[in-house]
Amino acid sequence: MTAEAVQTLNRARASLARARDGLARRIAGMDPSPVTMAEDLTRILVAIEAVDRALTAEGHPYIPPDLAAG
């Protein structure tokens, strides 16, 4: 896997993480929240796991930026 491909996967993961966080905030602000929102959150989490597996399979496991900098 090229360095560019790894960067692309890391950018995709970051984008999915932002979507996850945004959706979680929306769910937290609703009482009750629709089940469909939980299903959407589950799909995002599965996508993040798939990206993590792809990175790991290619020998470039995801490392959170705060850990990578330290």
C-alpha cells in the first residue's frame, strides 16, 4: 500500500469519526432519539472498524494523533 493510500484511509477514518461524533451529539440531545439514528451510528462504527482493519492488514495500524505525536 502506498503512503498516499494510507493517508487516504486515515483521512476517511477521520471523516467517519467526525460523523460519529456529530451523530452522537445529536442523539444525546434528543429524548427519546429515533432508532434509525442508532442504526446510522452503528453503520458509521462498522465503517470505522473496516478502515482500521484495512490499515492493520497493510501493516499501518491506525494510531490516534495524540499518541502518534508523543
